[in-house]
Amino acid sequence: MTPADAVAAAARRSYGRLVAALAAPTRDLALAEDALSFAFQRALETWPRSGVPAEPEGWLLTVGRRRVLDVLRSAATRMSAPLAEADLPARDDPPEAFPDRLLALLFVCAHPAVDAGVRTPLMLQVVLGVEAKAIAAAFAVPAPAMAQRLVRAKRRIRDAGIPFEVPDRARWPERLPPVLEAVYGAYAIGGTASDLRGEALHLASLLAELVPDEPEVLGLAALVHLAAAREPGNEGAPLPLDEQDPAAWDRRLLDRGELLLQRAAAFGRPGRFQLEAAIQSAHDARAVAGVVDREAVRRLYAALVRAAPTLGARVAHAVAVARVDGPEPGLELLEAIEGAEAFQPAWAARAALLAEAGRSAEARVAAARAAALTDDPAARARLAELVR
């Protein structure tokens, strides 16, 4: 592995843990991110000469820690109280030594003092390292507007002095929803980034262990397990479900996901993530039955839209209807969705259904629009193939 590859791998694997470790003493997310960026740059300059260290994350944490101290001690920085060096993580400790700090950072971003509309995007960027541009695309918001919201949220955390700690259990209910949204968002946005999706799977599992009596937490864990079971295991773009070989799916993850879903359902309080997991379960049933119950999938999506009418849910519902009733009813539902002008999945679904309906010229226009809204070469290639 080249030094540049090692830096990239460390960023994918441990970005959130490193930010959490660097931000905990100062409560300044922007400073922690700047210090980490400095550490990455130093690694790119140093590792080609000295070699990749045995503990890359520990090296990055040490350099980032020193950078934080340098900034705080500079004449340009004013603090109300001096920062004790002992308050920072030990210089040689790898970020894996701070799993509670990563979880604490999730809850910091979900603090009531942070604007509700930016809590989940903030977690996606700061904790999970998702770029602001990708977050903006997922939320169908212009990139500059999303970047500005994120900057304001970080400033709010610093200025309000929000403590970097896991709150007591009495405060968890008000903070859990955006945390669950961020974990799922990381998985959904992850695409072919296996490290990001692996982090989402880890966090979902951790939350299920910490809050085993909350059905939506169990539902999220079930959802991520059931979806992760179908990962192709290579660097290529995931194939559409209908083109995947169920024999290649991970039986262990499937079984774990089904068990989690059963545990969630036993509470008798269905919610958004339980419905999402049930949809994944219906698709995964093809591994046993050989077919998918399309009508059941349609009913589940209809229930999901009633429970959580997100853009993604409404687009998926339109596609599910098309699979049962044909492309035209699905297109009618897509047309009725408001606020999807910059939502790439809506245009991709529209292109597919128009092509299926034989409306080739319109399909090409929709495919071009969908292609313009993604940087993923595999997605663009699939769109081109769709309307060829």
C-alpha cells in the first residue's frame, strides 16, 4: 500500500473517531477538523520518506493533537481557561481506544441547541466523514446552503459549550431520532464505500446493544444488517436487486437481521425503520422462496410513506407500484412528488419507468438529468445503458 493509499484508508476507516478524540477537550469541531486535515497533509509529506507507521491512526492523532495545542497557544487564539495537556488523549493511543467518544459525538450533534434541520447532516459530515456535497445531494439542498448550515452548527456547539459526553438515559429519547437518521444516512449515502457502510453497521449494532428496549433502534440495526447482507464484496457498483444472485448473500447477516426485526416487532410499536427493515426482509426472502412478493412490498412502502413521507420513501413507493401495476401508475406518483427537482433518485426512477413505458425521448431527458446530479461513474454508465 502506498503512503497516499494508507492516508486515504485511515481517513475512511477512522475519520469520525479521530475528530471525536481531537474535539472532546475543546468542544470545537471546526478546530478538530482543521487539525485533522493538517495531520493528513503532514502524513502525505512525511510517510513517503519515513514509511507508513505501524499505527497510522495513532500517528495522525498525535500530529492532530499537537496542532490543536499549537493553535490554542498561539497569540491569535483566546480562551477563557487554559487547556490542560492532560485533558487531551494520550499521544500514542489509537482512536479505537475511544469508542465512547465517537458515540458521544453523535449525541453532541443531536443536542437540542443545534438546529433540528442540520443535526443529521452534521453527524454525517463530522462523525462519518461524508462530504458536504454528497450530504446536500441526499437532502436535495444546494451545496452552498448546506455548507453554510454546517458551519453555523459547529459554531453553535463551540459557543454554547455543549459537553462532549454521552448524556444520561433520560435525555436519550429526544436525541435518538437524528442519531438513527445519521447512521442510516451513512449507509444509504455510502454507495460502494465499504468502510463507510461498515461504520454504519458497527454503529447500528452498538446502538442495538445499548438500547435493546427501543424497537426503532432494533429496526435500524435489522435494516442495515439485511441490506449489508447483499453487498457484492467487490469494488464495483452494487447490482440492482433483481440481478443479484441470492446464493452470494451473507447468510449470517441475513439471519442476524431477521432476528433483530423479530425482536423489534415483538414490542408492537411499528415505526419507520422497522418498516424499512421489513421491506428489506421481503426482498431477501428471494434467497429462500426464489421470488419476491411484489404486492407485499408495495403495501409496506405505502405504510412507510404514511409513517415517514421522505423523498426517498415516496420515490421507492412509486417504483414499487410500477412493479405491480405497470410504469404509468408509478410515473403518476413520481409526478406528484414535490421538492424532488434536485433529488437524483427521483430522476433515475423516472428515466427507468419512462424507458419501460416506451417513452424513449422523455427517458433520455430524465436520464441526462439524473446523470448530471451524480458523480458516480457506475451510476452514469447504468443510466446510459438504460436509454440506449
